[in-house]
Amino acid sequence: MVAADPLSVEREVRQRLADKVSGNLVGLWLLLPEHLRLGTWDLLRSWSGQTAPESLAPRLALHLVHEAALCRPSLRYGRSLRHKGFELANGLPFLPSDPAIHELLNAHTLEQAHQLQVQLGQLRRASGHFPGQVLALDPHRPISNSKREMVQRRPTAKQPAAKQVQTFFLLDAKSCQPLCLTHASSAQSLAQPTAQLLQMAQRILGPIPQASPLVVADVEHFTTELLDLVRQTPFDLLVPLRHSQSLQRHYQQIPAQAFTRHWAGFATATEPFQPEGTACAQPCHRYIQRTGEGPQPYYFKGFASTRPRPEIAALTCDFPDRWHIEEFFRVDQDLGWNRAGTLNLHIRLGQMSLALVAQALIHQLRQRLGVPYQLWDSPHFARDLFSGLEGDLRVEHDTIWVTYYNAPAAQQWKHHFENLPGQLQRENIDPRIPWLYNFKLDFRFR
């Protein structure tokens, strides 16, 4: 057992910094300037409900953020990872125990996790992380090995049904950055999580301009319940229609003059239609995409839109951008979204929401470092930057100095971190780190 009262924690942190620390996890300290730029400390204090500077709960939340950045399921099982600079980056002299983390997450509701995401999204929106014009909606369903009784779903048409948990993401399709996510049991339908995501997105994006943001989704989102739901919001929805035989016959019967030929092998037609079972009196709009040139048979594909939009931009630019969400899963799912985890929904959603904070920090760092770091996925960052840099920590006056030894290609990026207090002051950011007892931070390379 370790004393965890505020005075003991501060005394131990100061003592460890005075003793100096050497290890290979000091690369994680590269994220601390991004915390200051984004304002995540106040965000974590608000979520934890403990706003005093010496509070322990925001530091435990910071531990979960940095744990996600390292793409580790849990650092609490790896006690040998202590004494390498990781715990000090959280303002703690120790790794928290499993019960402490469980109590932290268990004390917060689903609504509080959603509020955390909204506040984070508002910070990111103000920082210009996403334009918010085209949003991609997609579920992410990891396989669960739980012994609980639950609804089973088929991952693909050729695979047997299996236990899954459902996570629903809303991503900015242009910048590939997530706005928000929500978590549900395998029994949940699409409509309720989608409604939660759109409500959060509306709060994140602020006042919606006259041109409504477009939400693009997969064919499974074509339901009358979802269409009616979206038409009550300031968003538009564009989804592909199923390839049924009746629809294909309908497309083939459309007169040729109803199609507008835009270029060789590509023509479109637009018609209003009323989905069966809809409660809305206003019709939806169906875009029919015709590809091919005679004498071969044409290939038809239909899309449904809740409101009329320019069909060329919608079909050739906006809808293909939906696939960026698969790139996002490939690059960042290891931060904590590639596993089912606990089925206590409030605990799991709290953990995944804190992983969103880690993703935002890593995105800022990627943009600052440039190529080739912008092309690295999260495991690459965790392995070669956060866990791959040898260094030490020491205190001189009011500044914590992080020294990196033989950092690879440091000439390309060290200017972003040298004389850091001066750089932050020029950005009108207070260089003092509140969870490290107002020490400043600076870097040097040897």
C-alpha cells in the first residue's frame, strides 16, 4: 500500500524528480505540451468532479489517457514499467491499482462520458481539427468472449453468429478525426445510438449553418426509423439502398432521357420516393447512379437522401469519403477500441472516452512532427516514440528537463520542443504544468 493523500503524492513526486529518473518511457512526455495546448487538464478535472489542483482523480484519468497512448490494455499489470518516467508524467509517484481505476470509472455515468466527449469535441472544433461538413457514421463490433447471455450477431454473411459489443463512431470524413462515440449492448438497434451521436455532434459543431452537414452511412442504416429520426435534426443522411430485384427492375424501367450523362460511363437520375412505414409526410430523394456504356448492360446503384443535395458531389466525393472511417480504425483502434472489454457499459464508455483524449493529443503531435510521423499508426507511435526514446528527467530551479539521448532523426523535429516555455508563451499558453505542481517543462537532445 502507498499513501495517496495529496500531500504525500506531492512530496513523493518532487522527491523522485529531485532523485532524477532514467528510462525509455520518457518519450511520452512529448504529449505534455499538447495537453497544455488543448486544455485537457481542465477537461479531466471537470469529468472527475474534483477541481482542486491537488486532486487525485484527474491524475488517475490522466493515467488512463497515457495508458491508451501506449496502446496497452493495462499498465497496472506490468509493474516492471515503473521507475521509467511514465507515472511521473501523470503527476503520480506510483501506478494506480485495479480497484482504484475501477472505482474511478464506476463513479461516472454514461451521460458524464458523453459530456466529456462533447467538451473535448468543442475544444477540438475551436482548434480547427475538423470542418464538420461531411460526417461518417459506422458501427465497430469487436467479438466478446463474455459468458453473459446476450444477442449474437453475424460478423459477415458467411460467418456464424457470435457475441459482440457495439461501438458507434461519428467521424469527420474530410479530416479523418472522430467527433464522438457511444457504446451499447449487442441487443441495441441502430436508431438510439445514432440519435445520441447526432445530439452530441450538434452540441460539438455549434450553430449549424444553412448548408446542413451530411451524414454518410452504410446500407444497414437504411431504415425508416433512422430516416425519420434524422429528418428531425439539422443533419442530412445519405445511405445506399439494398440491391433488391424489385429495385433493379425499377431502375431499368426509368426512361433514358431521365438520366443526366455527366461523363463517359456515368449518369444519374433523381426521383422522390416514400419509404414504406415512414411517419414523415415529406418524401425522401432517391439518386440512381448508372454506370457503363452500351451495348453492355448498365449497372445501377441507388442511394437515399433525406433532403435534396447536388448529386454529383454527394455520390462522387462525399459518399466515397465514408471509407476514411476504415482508415481511422486501422490507424487508431489500438488506443482502446479493438477489444470488447468489460460489459459494464458506463465503465467501458468512460475508458473509451478517455482514449479519445489520447487520440486528439496524438493527432496534434502528428501534425507538429510532419512527415513521416503523420503516416505512423498509433502502435508505431507507441513503440518507436513514446516507448523507444532513451532519456532522463531532472529538475533545475522551476523547470523539469527531459533529456533524450540519440533520438532518431531529432534534427527534423527537436525545434518544436527546445525552449518550450518560450514557445508556449508566444502562443499565449501558460507554460506551467498544473498536475506537476506548476513546474515548467523543457527538452534537450544529446
